[in-house]
Amino acid sequence: MLPMLTPAQSCNKNLHYASHQTLSSINKHKPWIETTYHGIITENDDKVLLDPPLIALDKDAPLRYAESFEVTLTKEGEICGFRIHGQNVPFEAVVLDKSTGEGVIQAKDKLDCELQKEHTFTIQAYDCGEGPDGANMKKSHKATVHIQVNDINEYSPVFKEKSYKATVIEGKKYGSILKVEAVDADCSFQFSQICNYEIVTPDVPFTIDKDGYIKNTEKLSYGKEHMYKLTVTAYDCGKNRASEDVLVKISVKPTCKPSWQGFNKRIEYEPGTGSLALFPSMHLETCDEPNTSIRANIELETNHIGKGCDRDTYSEKSLHKLCGASSGTVELLPAPSSSANWTIGLPTDNGHDSDQVFEFNGTQAVKVPDGLVSTSLKEPFTISVWMRHGSGAHEKETILCNSDKTEMNRHHYSLYIHNCRLILLLRQDPSEAENYKPAEFHWKLDQVCDKEWHHYVLNVEFPTVSLFVDGTTFEPFLVTEDYPLHASKIDTQLTIGACWQDNSGHENDTETVSEPTSGGNGHMAQFFRGNLAGLIIRSGKLENKKVIDCLYTCKEGLDVQLPEEVASAVKVEFNPSQSSLTVEGDDIDAFDKVMQHISYLNSRQFPTPGIRHLRISTTVKCFNEESCVAVADAEGYVMVLQPEEPKISLSGIDHFARSAAEFESQEGVTLFPELRIVSTITREVEADAESEAAEGADDDPTVQETVVSEEIMHNLDMCEVTVVGDELDGEHESLEVDMSQLQQRGLEMSSSNLGLVITGVNTMANYEQVLHLIHYKNWHTEALFDRKFKLVCSELSGRYISNDFKVEVNVIHTANPMEHANNAMVQPNFINPVHHASVDLSGHNLVNAHQASVVPSAATIVIVVCVSFLVFMIILGVFRIRAAHQRTVRDQENGKENEMDWDDSALTITVNPMETYEDQHSSEEEEEEEEESEDGEEEDDITSAESESSEDEEGGEPEDQQGASRQQQLEWDDSTLTY
């Protein structure tokens, strides 16, 4: 840069020119300026400060500062202007003094530093030329001008992002969580730099430095705060604050623990819906740890349901038959009933929906009735039992024992537990060879004392015994031998829960409980402590593996449908009961897909409601084949909802009369000729919202959900017919059913003086057909007026029980001459049709006008024409009249109104000891009866006349009462008889 010269110095520099010559008017020289200029201008201003100042010199100019010469002012020495060269230069040069050549550079418009911070151009000075017109003008060289535009702080900082997000893990202190950044549009370093950031939100555990890095000041807790929201601002170096603050969201994530995510702990299962996916949204979180294999075990805990899981609760005998076992099964622990009463005194476990479980606490035992089991040890036989037993004492605990009733106390065969070993004692009968033979078979099993339910089946085909526990075969670890028993004629006693011992024999040191007995002095010993169920013996044939598996198989369990794309990548294994499965693989995505397809299934129509616990145990292995990731067990439960309870309804004719001859006939009287069995469930259905609005139901607070009855089909396993009143007298009455029809349907029947019981699992339709075949017979009906019976049916061993359907059958006694036998064939029928209004039969017209009219078979009238027998009939008639009066009084108290008209137009003696009836026939039925017999009305009139004369002779009721009502008493007309 050239030094700036003052005007005086410039004049002195050219002083020697003026000392030698006189100025002339000729423009000889070019103007002179500096070669380079530097200037500064502030934006929004127009003045440029140049260094050096802009001054142009010309040698032609007069020496106005010379002292010894006369100065002559000439035009050629003046500077007329400056010219700027460049494209779009926003500056202009102005001459301030032509004579001195002084000038300035100024901006044409206000400059913006942010648009252009520096400007460079060239400038050239020119003089005024020669003469008045300025001819022969001279130009200086071009000088370079550099002008810098100075900035002012006109802009505020602006953040690059609208908001910032970050995620941190709890319990960790970070050096930097994230960085926020703001910019300033000012052009200068001073005003465009961000000198400071600040967190505006108070009381947060975070800080920010001058570079915008945010970090936490303390360890964060997910439990305390899931997310922090911070407001951050920025300042430039000119202390301008950001125009808008920025929002920063910092999420706190729990410490990453490898675990199952998306697992719903409560899963509700609605009965009858099939398979239910247990983990539809579940996945395994491994926290990005590398792994080589994953193994998960899913366990469904059902030990508290029934006998280890949900199974059908039919009787053990029925279950054997359903599983395909052959006949000959004898149930030793049946549900208590009139025909099987030896288990009545045993405590039962009633907490498993009618699943018959008996409890033995060390003091209870039962004797099995003699003759129930006829097991010959020479033939194959099977013992099957469900047992739950804990760690007992060191004494013997007997499950089943067959021992001498008296004297010798020999055990012929028994099944017992000793020191958690299951032992079968089997002593052979005397034979020709008195050699040692296998006598005791020992199995050492963990299942015997684990307090869980297990199914035991022993197939005995001497000398071989096979044991199946939960369907798995076990061989005895020890077999001891003994001599066969000596021949004797002592009867044996079969007992359950202990062993019978006679006091006259050898003493036994086992704890005993005295029990009164008949025909001997004995006691029980070796008591069992635990639970037993389904104890059966089957003679003559062994149980096959298929039947054993069927008996043990659960009706509920786990299931999985493998997707095709992952079937080859993952291995799945089930346990026999399907209560546990194992999944193994190395691809975590395929593993998750398989887990999402695991489901729960319960195939019972009426499953046992309640909780089934779920547990998932997981092992993750890394490249070193060790468990590198610890995954906590996941636990949940399946809630099986209460099934809709079926209502079993029995309906039909519950009151009718038959002639005595029908009771005495070979067929007897059909008790349930028009019985119908219907089962319904009640559902609550929400009304349609649109229909409710249309009907104004929303305004009526009394409107409730619609209740709909729906007929369903299911099985029955028992129907019992019992006598109401006196027990059956086997000498002259019985209940009978066609046994061939029962066998065709796989049903069984047992009878006693209380009635009969039909058992077996079958459809309601088959039970209905069999019940139509039940007949009542009575060979001596002289003193019989009526008989009442009650029918009850049930499903699942009494879990669902029908209504009590009661039937009353009346006996019609007649004695007519032979010539009037045809008139006696037309008898009124005394029938009460029964309608159960509470049952929705949905389309079944069980009882209509035609069905209600039951026409009995032709009555066989036995007429004895003998004078001596006539006297006997008179005496018997008087007795029956008195009985009829007594029954009439009793029925009137009960509110019964009945009617009976009898055709005795040709008789002088009519014996009718029947009770009164209530005429419940419709008017249509009465018209049908009148059309069938026109003589009936005339006969009724004659009967009424005879009754009036009889009552008049006895001082009975007035005549007007006789015709005021259709209720009439049958009296004995003995006006023409002599005694």
C-alpha cells in the first residue's frame, strides 16, 4: 500500500518542474492515483472509509503552493471525475474538489453483508482536458479497490430442528445424550456464532454446554419419570436470543432385561370355542446379545383340576366302555346310590364338578359286598385305579385287599404301598406242585409319593404282571416267591382302604380301627392315607395299551400349528399329556412366530371352570455354548369361564289310569309312554341398538337384555326310576325293561326294591327310547288303588340333574256280567297332560290335544257267576267303599277335583274303589268321547239315579247337590240285596 500524501507534499514533489518552466496550456500529463485502495462500509450505510483517501494528481496542474512563482490557474490541471469499472458494482465515485483531485466512494443503495460480504472493483481518474470544451482528456491508470461490508447484529439464532428426541436407559449417567444446534444468519463471525445454550425448563436433572451437548446430572429412574420434556434456547455472540425455543424430549427406558415382551398374563377361554392362541403378540427381547440357540419350555399346570387335568367325569365303568374296553368291568368305588351303598360312608372330594374322588385319612375303609367280584387268579385280570398319595409312614398302606374272613388272616391278593413302593401280593391257590412261585411284585416309583394324581393299571397274567403308570410301562425291580396257600374252605373278604383281619388270628402291629361286623370278631388294619378314584377289576381279559392311553388322556392341553415357513427352523416336542411342550431353534424371528401359534384347547362340552397356570422357562445360549443371557420365567394363567349350564327337562303324561287286568298282564303298564327329554341353555342377547332406538327402549329404564333359550344336544349317563311311597314287593310287583334293547345301546340296568337305575353314556334320544320300554307289573291288584313313581336323569355323574318327573298310575277295578263285556270296553281315560312352561322346546309340540288322549288297550273283564262268590263280592265292596271315602277326603284337602262316570246300566252291583279325579279334559275331548259312544249319556243318567237312591236310603245329600257339580262319589247300591 502506498503512503498517503498530503496536498502539500504532492506539490513539493513536483516543485522542480515549476522552477524551470512556465505553465503552458497544453495537457501533457495523465492524472495519477494510488494503485490499491481498501475500504470499509457498514451495512445499511452508504459511506465508504478508504485507505488511502481517494485523491488524483495531475502534473499539468498549477503549483498553487509555490512561493517564488506566479501561479496561473489552468483548466488542464483539474480532475473532472472518477470512473468505476466492474459488473453490477453497487458503488459510485464522486469528486469533491476538482482542483485538488479529492474524491469519495459511496454505496448506491444499502448493502447487505449477508448477501455479499466483500466487493472488489477498479477505479480510474480523468482530468478535464484542454480548452473550454475539454478536448484531449487524459485518464489515469486503473486502481483496485477492495471494500469490506461490516455486519450489524440484525438476525437471531434459529435451531436446525423443530424438536429433538432421545432415549436413555435408566440407572446410567451419560457424558452426552444428544446435541442441539442453532445457526445465525448474520454474516460476521461475531454475530453469526452461537456463544451460549441454555435449558429454560427449571428443576430438571439435565445440563447443556456451550456447544449444545445435553447430559444428565444424575441417574434417571423409569419408575420416577418415563419422559422428560425440556425447553432449550440459544444466544449468539451479540447476545441476541433465539427467536423460538426448541422442545427436547428425553425418554427413559427401563434397564434392558432379556425377557418375553407382549405377554398377556390373563387369557380367558370360552367353552366350546376350540383352540385359543395364548401368545399372539409375544416376542423375546434379548437386548441385542448375540446368541446361537434358544430353548423354551411352556408348561400348563392342571394338577388342581380333577385328577390332574380336565377329563370326562363319567363313572369309571362308563369311561372304560367309551374307550373300547370289553365287558366284565366291576367298579369297586362307585358313586353312592341305592344299588351301590357301600361307599356312602366314605368322605368325598366335592370340589371338582362331580368327579367322584374318595378320601382315606387312615381311619376309613369299606367292605365290598360278597359276590360282586369273582376273580379267579388262574385267569388274566386287570386292576385299574387313580391314586394320589404323599410321603407316608413306614407302615403298609393297603389299597385293595382280599383276605380270610375268619381264623387264618391269610391275604390272597392285595395291592399296597410300603416305603413309597407299590407292591402287588398274589398268592396262588393250592396245586399239585408245591413249589415256590412268584408272590410279590415290587415297583419303586417316584409317582407313588409325589402328592399328584396318577393312573395305575396292572395287567395280571400269572406269572407275569405289567404295570402302566400314566400310560408308561414299568417293570418290577423285585419279585419275591412263596409257596401257594394251603387248601381251605374259609370265605374271603374284599376290602378297600385297609385289610380285614380276624382277631382270633395272628396279631398285627399296624394301626387299626375297630369296626362292628356281623358274623365274626375282626378289625381293619394297614389303613391307606390318600385319595382313590375309579378303582375297577376286570376279569378274563387284559387291558390293551390303546384303552389305557384313552383312560389317561386329558381333554385339555397345549397345541401348536407350525407355519410352513418356520417348520424346518424350529423343533417342537410335547409330553404325553400335552400339558408341556418344548420349542428349540436358533432363529429368533422364527422362534417368535412359533410361540405366537401356541394355543390352548379343551375338547369337553362342559369343561371344568377355573384357572390353569402357565409358565415359560427360557434358556439362551451364546457362541461358547453357555447360557449367556438370563431370561426370567414368564408366568400367566388361562381362565376357563363357566360353561352355560344345561337345563334337562323331562315332560310327558304324569297321571293316568289303567284296568287291573293290564297291570296283571304279561306286558304290564308302560310308565312313560310319551316321555320327552329336552335340554336347553339360556343365553343373554343384547338387543339391537337401532331397534331399541326405534322402539324407544333407551327411554325405558326397565328394558333389560333379551333372554333366549336354545335347545342343545348332549349325553346322559344315568336315569333312575324310584317308587314314591312303599317299596316294591318282589312277590307280586316289579319294574321291568327289555334287556336286549339296553344291550343294543350299551346301557346297563340295576334294580332293587326302591326302583331301577339305568347307567351308561348315551344320547338323550336313546335314553328316551329305553325309558319308553319300562313297564310296571302287579299280580295282585285287589288291594291296589294307585302307584306313584319318580324319574330323574343326569349327566356327568350328577353335575347336571333334570327335574323330578312324577307319574301317578291308578288302578281301575271292574266286575261285569259276560253279556255286557263289550260296553265295558269303552272306558273313560283319566289323563293329565303335563306342560313345563319354563322350558323352551323350540318347535317341539310335546303334548297336544291328540297326544293327550291316550286310549288304553281292551280291558279283559273277568266275570265270575256264582252265588257264593257274589256274597264274597258284596262284603269286599263294602270294604272298598269305606276306603274310597277316606281317599276322597284326603284328595279334597289337597285341592284335587276329579270326575268319574261309570257305565253300570245293566248291573245292580258296581264296585269302584278308585279315588276321585279332576276332569282336566278340554271341551274338544268331551265331544270326542260323546261321539264315540251315544249310550254313555244314558248310562251316566242311570248311574246318577242309582247313586241318588242309594244316598237317599243312607240319609245322604239332597238331590240338588247331586246335579250341581260333576264331582260324584261312587257308592254301593245294595238296595235290592238281602244279607
